Amino acid sequence: MQEITIGGARHARVSYPLDAIALAPSRRTRDTRLVDVTWQFDAYTFALPILGAPNDAVSTPDTIKTMGEHGVTGVLNLEGLWARYADPSAIYAEIASLAPTVEATVRLQQIYSQPIDEDLIGQRITELGAHGFVAGRFSPGNVERFQHLAVEAGLDLLVISGAAVTAQHVGAENSTPLDLHSFTARYSIPVVIGGVASAKSALHLMRTGAVGVIVGVGGATHDTTGDTLGVNVGLASAIAEVAQARTRYLDESGRYVNVIAAGGITTGGRIAKAVALGADAVMIGAGFAHATDMPAAGRYWSLNAGHPTYPRGPLTAVETHASLAEIITGPSHRPDGTTNLADGLRRTMGLTGYASLNLLRDAELVVTQRPTA
Amino acid sequence: MQEITIGGARHARVSYPLDAIALAPSRRTRDTRLVDVTWQFDAYTFALPILGAPNDAVSTPDTIKTMGEHGVTGVLNLEGLWARYADPSAIYAEIASLAPTVEATVRLQQIYSQPIDEDLIGQRITELGAHGFVAGRFSPGNVERFQHLAVEAGLDLLVISGAAVTAQHVGAENSTPLDLHSFTARYSIPVVIGGVASAKSALHLMRTGAVGVIVGVGGATHDTTGDTLGVNVGLASAIAEVAQARTRYLDESGRYVNVIAAGGITTGGRIAKAVALGADAVMIGAGFAHATDMPAAGRYWSLNAGHPTYPRGPLTAVETHASLAEIITGPSHRPDGTTNLADGLRRTMGLTGYASLNLLRDAELVVTQRPTA
Amino acid sequence: MQEITIGGARHARVSYPLDAIALAPSRRTRDTRLVDVTWQFDAYTFALPILGAPNDAVSTPDTIKTMGEHGVTGVLNLEGLWARYADPSAIYAEIASLAPTVEATVRLQQIYSQPIDEDLIGQRITELGAHGFVAGRFSPGNVERFQHLAVEAGLDLLVISGAAVTAQHVGAENSTPLDLHSFTARYSIPVVIGGVASAKSALHLMRTGAVGVIVGVGGATHDTTGDTLGVNVGLASAIAEVAQARTRYLDESGRYVNVIAAGGITTGGRIAKAVALGADAVMIGAGFAHATDMPAAGRYWSLNAGHPTYPRGPLTAVETHASLAEIITGPSHRPDGTTNLADGLRRTMGLTGYASLNLLRDAELVVTQRPTA
Amino acid sequence: MQEITIGGARHARVSYPLDAIALAPSRRTRDTRLVDVTWQFDAYTFALPILGAPNDAVSTPDTIKTMGEHGVTGVLNLEGLWARYADPSAIYAEIASLAPTVEATVRLQQIYSQPIDEDLIGQRITELGAHGFVAGRFSPGNVERFQHLAVEAGLDLLVISGAAVTAQHVGAENSTPLDLHSFTARYSIPVVIGGVASAKSALHLMRTGAVGVIVGVGGATHDTTGDTLGVNVGLASAIAEVAQARTRYLDESGRYVNVIAAGGITTGGRIAKAVALGADAVMIGAGFAHATDMPAAGRYWSLNAGHPTYPRGPLTAVETHASLAEIITGPSHRPDGTTNLADGLRRTMGLTGYASLNLLRDAELVVTQRPTA
């Protein structure tokens, strides 16, 4: 681990965000038709190594269906708008029309102050189940309370996510903190947990029995956690650290835990870089927000944008320029890599000569020291 | 200490500003209700580890009262507007209406050319004393001349601050330079001195008997000392250095001196980072300037903005968007961390799993090498 | 090779773009009239070490003639507009009038969907041959199919270029991948291949028998390959690496292979830096786009701007401010170094005291760590 | 010397510009009235360690007189407007009215195409001599031709300056290159030569007998030499290197050569930093351009802005905001350090506790690694 010294006495580890890293070509190139981008995850095989993030702005019952048709596994936030409103379409329409200013935050706080309706949780899962695989998300604080509803309704994959999630949460005396070890052991369906940013924390999460850990702290697009709370680890470094923990845990347990990178991944090249650093898949939120077929098209907001006392993330205006299908599988009519993510990933693998996601981990990494003005 | 070589022969120490540093999550998280942010300082316990900076723009008899009600210890500048004008409300109203251009500097120079009225010094302290704890500030050059007035009026804490303050000031022949050793020894109330930026200078200040040293040189918000005079040390490095001096001085004397970080601290995350680096508390100036209930709301100016021959710091337009109370204790309706500083601090401690300010010093530090355009 | 560690387990090599590097003066200066900038390349001697890039935006039969008159060897893209349209002048006029927005990408895709007309390939080469030396470009995927047309028509120099080209391309089963070893061995005219970015890949390309390799991956001006696909190596580092491979190959084979740097080279100073790092010559595309005498004057687009499913590079508005002749050999009436490239190169050599391109490789390199805001 | 490796095989030295460096406070502070800023130079004592750069935009017979009255030694360009026009006032008025666009470069080229009038050289020196010390500048290429005129007219100090000046210039066959060794040995008045950027080149210049060397290559304000020609060394590193050469030359010869730093020095803090790094004085051009009493007030252009074939430096619009006297000795009414340079220098020395320019060389240097967006 690279370290620097702060003020003579303190040490800090050096961390790199994904954009500080690039891939170098190898001595081989490969036809993109000979590149395999399927993702083996637990008992499943997915056409693309991409999860749709459990953000209300992008993952809805409808868009998750579209994602699935194009190889992406969408995750519904089971504490979001779809769990609070029987029909949130008017809410989405209103959000789409809100000016992206600080006043929007106040309105988002009001919208999210609507209590969770437990009946809706099961109902959403049942609806999604009609199209196949169902993945849903709870926060660490609510999962004990709601999980039975999800299991009963037929959830296939449970995502437990928060700004930072650990296996050793210290709760208040009058609360029932989530005991992940106990929870995952007795839970009947696979669990993915995160975000996490270091080998040690990841190892503890892996030991709870999770099938996947989400890597990424402070870095989600338009989520200001990193800036406001000062808790931030560069995603490239975090992925490499957690991938190392996965190897160690595989050695100690014989069990392979998937590493899922999240935070600002919006192009095929970034997916490829995350995989090259050791991720098995990525989770995409804001990257899908440019779709014309989002219910609040033109607006994006993060998971914590409506927090009652400490909102982290503005309502953001985003340009809509392609269908969700085009964003995922193209064809692209833009030169910026934000559409046709699948082909972008394949082209990066072709340019660097790797035939599969696993082999891409051999790619040579480059950090370019650009001049600064 | 990290060093680099300049031109083959000269050495420079590498320093980091607060924003170059982030905190990494640990393997624990903690409910924010189980986080203790109280600050033990000398004989006092304060609800928050925050001092209000002795800047006329933010610390006035009225705002110091509000600060106190929300756990912040405001410091009045005993050489500022409140010591020069019996009723500075018209002055504040005028400053609020000044265009934030260079012409404003000329007007500030005129405003601050009004002589200090010694009677007002005691009067302000007496007024503040009606609400409890009274902290006031003199410059090193004036403290010998005015301090008896402050003691007589019942000052509880004396802050001596300037661009850089040392225990060994060389004064002109016809001047009476402040002998801090002698002064602090014979002075009856606790003294906080700064700014300082290195272990050695801090150690000398600690040996004068000060109960606290302010860390921060060249970096105050909207104070151009660092740029114009080229005297500047990154705050993160300066805090770590001075915290190391505190440990050394504690070993040699058995006395614990508080380290107070100042300069650009405007969010709960930055408070947490300062504490993680070794600060006991922070001093906030510009961070309070966004309050709607400031007497010159919408304008901020630094301590040296009205200097007669070498002003350092422009009159700046600031957006006002919350009450002072909301800035300190929330609730927040903004996604940028500038409101609800107390909750921001608690959330950072919760995310990183530390129960008290002292324990937060164990937090892992991260320096992220972001790509440059 | 300088390496850093990412997340404890992964290594990355540090790479520098051309603009991160500068040259230091030596203890000699030299009259620019005593500076020799001729380039010995295979059996040829060129007045300047500059190739015109095979981009439709800048290299046309007419502009290649002008380039040749001023010492630059233009390369025609034998798969571009001139191979698809008998008279592309209306196409150029239309492109010049397109607004440089994303809609232009859609139109470029339509324009480039016109099939290649094999008859035109030979015809263009014949036309160019009337003025002397003829250099043309194919992509790796098409060169086997079209090369005989080029040989028959009298091509003097074949350039095979793509985003990344290797000697070991893995093709699809139903395709005929280019076997560069076999191809170059049986090919009758000199071949230049690229882009490449590492010593190892370059060595493999040299061993195919190429007379020159193009260095540069991900960095061409207004080509977004580096950003969208995440494949990117700083040009300065890439040149130095490949130059080292050239020395090694010269040792093993006795054959000197020319290193041609490409990507963002738009001033005489950058040409000089590329040469100082080890390049024999540079390839210029966007640097010529400012010419008033381009057929689509005011617009620039990269080789992949019209790709049918994954376009990389926007149609860009460029200021036109000098004739192509003035850009190459001056005189200059601008202070930004974009005109009079030849004199810029000579002046850099004069300032640093080197008499020839080969000697310039002894120049001392400087990396300046500029402050960041 | 700090070095990095480029591409595995090439080495580059790391260089720092002045703004990458700051000074740290020491454990002493000092009353600014106890700070001595006089400069001992050859047989002279100057009130300030500042030369006015030989740029037509700022150093004219009139402004040099004003400079002298405030402690600054102005240098007239003896090849500039004052040597080409008997009365350049109309020229200055025209330049003041030119729009700062590229068309201005064309007009500057015309203005400077007016031949040098040898009679004017002596006349200017004689005029300046009426007010005292006279310093004038020739380029290396012209100094042999014109120097006798300067000696006859009573020049006190000769400055020979160019983009890079070395003791070993290789001239064209039909030219008479300047042999600095011979020239300086037989020359009757003190000579200052530059710019230079390395210890080795500086040592060679010192051995010619020069009393001062100017440090600075590629970095003058609004001179684009560094960008266009790629010849650039960070000024902080260059000063430290040349100062080291001065010590070595003092050891070998017993003669102390003054080091004069030039390039972007516009505040008292930057003067202090240059001195702390080892400079004896600085040369200021653009820093004086903000004066209201310049003949082309509101415009600045560099020495090479009117070059006939390769101009380097645009005509720049500058804000005029204080008299030349206020810029030098104040008082200041601005918060940006561009006025009252003398007090800025004294304050920096006071804050860091050094009593004289020589002692300031003991100052601790700091390089701050700021975060990048």
C-alpha cells in the first residue's frame, strides 16, 4: 500500500479514482466478436456485468424490465418511491418539472417523508417477478424489519446498501442493529452488501456470507457524501483492495464473492477499467439517467437527496439523448461513450486483447500525470 | 517529514491542505446517536468543538449569543467594529449594501481607520457576560495595551491572533513587543494564541503557558495572506505537526494544550477531518457568513480586509441560505454540507465508527490523486 | 519504469503526456540557420520530419500536394471520403456548414456509410503520383483486401493504422485477420504501422518488417478513444518506450525502424519534444485543421467520427487563421505557435543548442510540477 | 536533483514554478520596521531588490525615472521603440487603442519593423543619465554592433538578454557570434546576462565575467516562448540551481555574482520567495503594467511580441488600477498583493522573521499538494 506522511507524524494511504487510471494496449488485439462479456454470478449468468443501481431516478419496475431485456440486472429500491406511493407517476412527473435548484431539495424531502407502505414492498416484487429475476434493495437500518415481506414475495437477490456498511454496526440502545452475520446465515436468498472501500472491511462483509460486496464510498455521481462528510476513497484503489480481500477470502473459505463497483461508471471504458482492477461487475445509476424513457426524464437525484435532516445530493438536470436500450446496447450516435456501453466494453477488451472479463484482469494499468494549469 | 528537493540544493517540506485529505471507513459503523461531540477545554465543556472566529463579519454580540445557544463559542474581535463604534449597525448596513469590488476595500479602510474606543472594549465584554462565557480577541501588537480592560470587564478567554504569531517577536526599538512568556505567566485568564503552522513554533507557544494554539497560516477563507505574501502551509499538515508538538509538550510538562484548527472549515466533514488529524476544535469564520441573521448578511470580509496600507482579503458576496442556528444544528435543506454542521460531524463519526472526538484521531487518512484536465 | 501501487496489490506504470514535458536549455545556443531538420526515412530524405495524418479533414489530394511543396509528407486515407465518393467536394462543403453538435455525428455516420469504391483507390494514388511521393493508409481490417490495388497504382508508402494495432490480432472465425509478419514480408513497398504504446508491442511490430511504427494510443486530438474506451498512454512516455525498443531491435537486427509520434502535435515545440524523446518524425492531423485552404475549412473530425455503431470524436469547430503553407513554413502572425511549425522546431533546436534531429535526443527533459487551483 | 523516469529509459528532472512554493513561518516574527530590503549590487546600493524589465510596455525614459525615485532600477530596451522612433508617443497611443486580438500582432510586427536608429541609442542613455544610474539592454545578436554607442553615452549597467543566452553560441558562418568571454573581459562597464535555467549554463555565464545572471527561461508573463517552443524550466527550481552555481563560482573565483530572477513576479510574496530560493533581486515587467501612468496604459506586450516571423506573446489587455509609485511603495487599496510590492516583501520577511534579504535564504520552503478537481 502506497503511503504518504502528513505533517511528519500521520500516515495516509494514496488512493486513485477510476479516471486517474487507464489501460495500456497489450501485444495482442482481438476481434470484438470474440470477446465474452457474460457475467457468472452465484447461480446465474447475466449477459452483461452490469447492475442497475437502486435509485428511484433510474430503476423502476418499467425500466428494470427494459434493462433485463438488454442484459442489465436492475435493482429496485424497496424503500423508495415505489414503496411509498401506490402510483408514483404523478410524483415522477412533478420531479421532472422541478427546477434543479436548492428548492428542489426541500420538495424531495417532503416527497420522501411519505411513510413506507409495507404492502407495496411485496406488490412491487410480485410485479417484477412476472418478468423474471427480481433484485431489491433495503438500507441496513430497515432490512430486519422488511426482509420477510421480500422473501415471501419471491425476491431473488437482496441488496443491502448505504453510504458505508460494515459487519460491526454499533447501534443505539433502543434500536435493533442489524447483525449481518446472523442475518445472512439465516437468510434464504443471496445477499449483496455495500459500499465498502478497504480490504479489511470487505473481508468482514464477505465472512457474513454475502455473495457480493459493493465497492464504493463517497463517490456516487451527484451524491455529495464524499464532499460533505469527508469520507472518500478513490474507486480504483478501493476495487483493487477489495479484489485482494476476495482472493484472501477464497483461500480461507473456498467461496468466491463477487465484487461490484459503484460510483460514476458511465462509459464502457470505465466498466472495463473497473473489471481490469478486479471487479466482477459494476452498478450504474447516473449512467442511465440520460435515457429518454425514464419516468422523470431530464432529472437525476441520488439515494440520499431527500434525507429529512442531512440531504446529500442535489436534484440535477441531465441531458436526455438516447433510449435506455441504446445506452446499454447501442447503436451509438454520440462521440462521448455514454451510449452503447456494451460495445464500449467489448471494444476496450478487443483493443487490449482480452477474451473474457476474468482475463481482462491481466490488463496493464497506466496512471497518466497530466500537466496542470 | 516528507521532503522534496528544489533545484538540486534546496529542500522543501510537502504540505497538504484539508481538502486533499479524506477519511476512510473503518470496519465499524456507529449510530449517530451514540457519537459524543462535546469538547473538554480547560475548565469548560462545550457542546460542540467549534469556536466562532473573531471576524466582524460573523461574530457580533448578537450572533455570539445565538452561537452559544447552539453549542458554539463565539469570539469577539476586541479591536474591530464593536471596539470602534458605539453602535456599528449603520456601518454593517452600509457594508451589506457595498458592491463587492475593489472600491469596497477603500471604504473598509476608511471604516477601520476609526480609532479604537477603550471604553467600548469593557462595555462589549460586560454585555456578552450577561449571557455567560465571554471570549475576546486582541492582536499581538495591542494586547499589552488593552488587556487590563478585558480582565477588569470579566473576559473568560483571551484569544491573541494574527497572520503568524510566535513566542519570539522582534519589535522595533521604540515599540514594546509582546513578551508572551511573561504575559501569559502573569495573566489571570486562559490564553489561546495563533496562528502557527509548525511543530517547533507551536512548542514555543505552548511553553508560554497558553491553553490553546490556533493552527493555520495563510489559509483563512477570503484572506489573501497566503497568496499575496507567499506564506502558506497546508492546513492538514499543519494540524498534524502541531498535534505532534502537543504530545511532546504533554510529555515534557504534563499539561495538555488544545489545538484549534482555522481556515476554510465550512462543513461537518472538514471539522471531522481536522479532528482526525489531531485538532481538538475548529474555528469557523466564513462558514457562518451564509447565515441570514448576520448584521451585514450577504457580505464577508476577513480580519485584514481593512488594513490601512496592505489590505489582504476582498469584500466578498456570499449567498445567504439558512439561519445561523440551522447552519450549526440543522435541519439541513441543502445538499452541500454547509448547513447542519453538528449532524455532519456526527455522521462522519458514525460512518467511520468512532464514538468520540478523541477516538476519531485513529481514523485512517486517504489522499486521493485525482486526474487533472 | 516508474510504477505506483493501486490499492496495495495492483501496479500501474506512470505515464506522461507530451505537455507534461519541457526541454531545458543546454550550455550552448545555436543560430537557427545552422540547424538541420531534414528527415532521413528509408530511401527518402524529407525536408521536415512531418507526416500529414490520414484524416479526411486535412489530407486530401490537393492539400497533400501543398504539404509536399513545403516539406510535409501527406498520407491519404484510402478508406475515407476520397475512396467512397468520386467527387467529395459537395460532401466537404456540407460538412463545413454542419453545426458542430451531436447531430453532426449522425450525418457523418450517414456520409461514411457510402461503400468504398475500389476503382477510386487506384485512381487517387495515380493522381497523387503525378506530384511525386505517394503515401496512403488502410485500416488493419481492410489492408489485405485492398492492398493490391494500391501496389498496382504505384503507392510509395503504405500506412496501416488503427486505434491500436498489434502483430498478433485474434480474428473471428469467418474473418481473415491480417498476419502482419506474412504481409510485410511479401509486400513490395515500405510499410508503417501503428498506433502502439509500449516497447513490447513496438518490438513485435518492428519484427514484422515495418520501416516505421506510429506511436500514440488514445491521444489523437478530438478523437475520444482514450476517454470513452479508457485505453490511453501518455505520449511522451510512449515515445520514450518505443524509442528504446527501436534501439533493441537495431541491436538484434541491424535494421533501424523509424518512430513516428502522433497525437495532439500542433506546435514546433511539441515536434521538438517528440524528437527529443526519441521520435524520428511526427504525424500531424488537427494541427493542419486551422488552415484556410482546407476543403471543409472551419471543421475537424477524427478518423472514427463516422463509425456506424461507436463513433469516437465529435465534429469540431476550428478557427481558420492561416494558409496551410503558413502553418508549415510561416511567416507567423500569431503568438501561439500554431503557425510556422518549421521555424518553431528550428528555434527550439537553436535555444537548446542542437544541430540535428538526432542530436536533439540528447536534450535534457524537464517535468514541471505546476500548482493546482 | 529530483528525477523521474519517462517511459523506462529517459530521465527528466522535476522542476517547480514559483507558485508551487510557499514559505513557512519560523519560530520568530519581526516588526517590518526592522527589516532591511536594500540590495548591494556591484558598487551600488539600491533601496529595493528590483529591476524594471527592458520591455517597451513598462520601461520608458519617464517610467524609469519614476522607478528610480521609488527604489527600482529600470532597464531600457536599447533595441525597442525608443531606439526606433525619435518620439514613440504616437506609437504608444496607438498600441493603447489596439484591440488585444491577433490582428494586434500583425500591427506590432509592422511597428517593430522600423529599423533601429543608432543615434537614438546614445540619445536615450544621455537623457536617462541626467537622472542618475542608467541601465540598458541589448540582445545577444546586436550587442557587439551597438555597445560602443552605449559606452560612449555613459551607460552604467549593460543587460544582455534573450530567450536563452549561453556562453557558447554557435553562429552562422556569415555572422559574428557574440563571444561573451572576450566581450565581458574587454568591456568597461558591468554586464548582466540571461536568461539561464541550470547550474551548468549559469556557471559558464559567470565565468565570462558577468556581475549578474538573469534566471528564467520560458516563463515571462504573456511571453509564449515556453508554450510554443517547449523550452521551459520552473522558476523556483531554476533559481535554486543557479544560486548553487553562484556559491560554486564564488568558491572557485572569490567573486560574488548576483542572481536576478525574472518571470511572472508580480507580488511582494513572489519577490520574497525568489529571494528565499537564492535570488539577489528580481526583474519585473508585467507586474508594472497595471500602472495608470504607463504610456500605453491598459496594454502589455512582451519582448518578442513583434518578432517578424515567429512572434511569441499576444498584446494583452491589463487592468490599470494604481500609479507606478503605488505599485512599488504603496499604500495599497487592493487585496491582491499587486500594489505596494515593497511592503509585501517586508511583511513576508516580518512574518517569517528574517531581518535581511541574505538571511531570508534560510526560510523554510513548503510545496503544497492541493487537490485537483
